[in-house]
Amino acid sequence: MSLTTAKMAGSANVPTPLRDHSAAVGVAEEFAAAVKPGAADRDRVGAVPRAELADFDRSGLAAITVPVGQGGGGLGPRTLADVIRVIAAADPALAQIPQGHFLAVDVLRLLGTPYQRDRILPAVVEGGRIAPVAAERGGRHAQDLKTRLVEDAPGWRLEGVKYYCTGAITSRWLAATALDPDDRLVLVFLDRGAPGVTITEDWAAMGQRATVSGTTTFDGVRVDSQLVVPYGTAFAGPQLLGARTQLVHAAIEAGIAEGALADAGDFVRTRSRPFFEAVRSGKVSAAADDPFILREFGKLATQTRAAVQLLCWAADVLEDIGLHPADADAAARGSIAVAQAKAFASDVAVDVASQLFAVTGTSGTDRRFALDRHWRNARTHSVHDPVHWKYHHVGAWEIAGVAPPNHPQI
């Protein structure tokens, strides 16, 4: 199914569900082809990519993990990883914006009441994205929450400030982490346009500029008590919510590496000049024939292929285990597999995006070509959660069978 078909199919402009892996990836490929030409300009401007996100919302891709019973595609981690990777190769900012959306869908599937699922998931099928808003500034760490769900008879209100609110500006729903009056972790679903919600475009990072992951403020926001999910209970037993969302991050990094490699190859073929010593040897007339450029490019291509294959393996592990791990061992295996894929892909993306200049030469640093955006995007995204902690947990598992911690980032 093409992107155009997905936009127009269904009644009342509701896209036909993408219930086949190939169909979903095909729509992602068409979307990626449409947005790739503008990626460099969106990076330069750093504005909200409203038109592109509207196309994504109409494509049906946001509903690929929604259960069939709620009108979605019912597809799993392997499809999600491929869809995100394909988009990230074209524009990693557009791939990251729906990352938290897929986590919110998983939370509703795992913990949501029938009312919550029936209220929100049909809206997702219609193109209504969800933007989780979780991280905060000013505490001991990003998850040291100050945002509170406050009793305000006859209901509740939400008070607090969030940062790194990727996708919030253009979403239909917000899903905010907060502490309830008993200090329990909850996830509050609310309409983005609710009175008291303010979202600002104050994102100023060096990379992933078009995510515009700015600040969201909740000032006396009235909350439907039936749309409060007991999020903390997810981590009382074996879970893979963290691993499933980390898989999306791994796919973004693998996609960045693929996109950087593709742009570097195109530059070498069409713009780079060979080193003068290679020309004087009498055997080289173009940069694409330079044996040292070919060697370096071959190394980068091998690293990238390895990152993609490790991503696919981790996705398959999650696919086999499912959303409900049978026991702690299954949850640990899934988390470790994704930790390996995420850590390795992050390292590879940064390396490929940096070393591409070794094959493109000095002309590749010209700002007109914007090749530096690949490194800035990779470096910015790679520190979303520290790679060294992932390698630490992998090592502890491999050496002593120590299970990784049970939290949302592993």
C-alpha cells in the first residue's frame, strides 16, 4: 500500500490499517522518500515540521502497533524497528518525534482500562498522535519528578513543568508522568489543547533540531480521573516497556548511520576529488577509485550493516517474547538484546557520521552540503541515555547472569 493510498483509504479520511509488515515498510519508504529532500533545510531552520508530521499522521503508520481489535495494524517490534529505521535514514528528527507515541500505545495495551483504550486508541487510528512528556529539569536527575497530580474536588488537576517534550507541539494527546498524592508514579492522558497547557518552542540543541523538543507547562490543568494510568505498577514485575521503547532509539541510530553512509557515497561519486598522490600513481582518475577511500568506505559500510542486523536480531527477540514476558528471565533477555543493539548502533552512528569526512574530503565540510548534520544528530541522540550503562548491564549479564535493572530505559 502506498502513502497516497493510505491517506485516501477508509471512511472519513481514516487511513486503512497497515496490517502487513511489507505494507507498513512500503508506506514508510514512500514517506521517507518524500521528506528526505527537505531534511537539510529543516535542520537549518529548526522549525516544527508540521506539514511532514501531518502526512505521517495520515499515513496510518502511527497505528501499526495498535491492536486489531481497536482498529490498528496489530504489528510487532520487527515492523516498528524497520519503519523507524527507514524514516531515520531520511530524517532522524521525524523518526524520533513518534518514538514516545509508540511507548504510550504499549502502556495502554498493558495497563489501560477498557475506557482508556476505547477513548484514545481509536483516535490514534484516525491519526491522533500521543506525545509522552516525562523528563524534568532542576532535580537530581531527569526522572526526579516534581510534577504532581493534585486532588481538586470533584476531580484532579495537573501541576508541573516538563522538558524534552518531543512531538508535543503537534500531538493530539499528551501523556504526562507525574506523582499522585501518595507519591505513586502515574501517566496522565490529556488533550494537548486543554486549558492550562502551554508548549513552547525553546529547543536549542545542536542536533535533532526539527524535533523541537521544548518545554511543556501544566498550570492547573483539569484531568479526567478515568484517564490516569498507574504507570508505576508496570515495573513491579517483569516488563519490556523499556526495551520496546529503546528499540525505537536503536532504530533511529541505525537509520542515522545508513543515511550518513548513503550521503557520503553519493558525495564521493559526484563531488569528491582523488588525492593527488593517487592520481600521480596513474591508476586513479576519480575519488571513487581511490583504494584508501574504498577501504574506509568499506569499513563504514560493514559497521552500518552490522548495526542494522543487530537491530533486527533484537527486534526478533522482542517479537518472540511479546508484550507480556513470561518471567524475569525472558524480560532480562529482551532488555539485554535491545541494550546491545542500542549501544552498538549509537557508537556506529557517531563513528560513521564523523568518519564520512575522511572519504568526502575537505569539500564535504562545506556548509552548503550539510553533511555535518549527520554527526550532530547522531551525537545528540546518542546521549539520550548513556551507552556505557548499557554496556555495563550487558557485561554483568554475560559474566554473572545479573539481570538488568527494571526501569523504563533498559
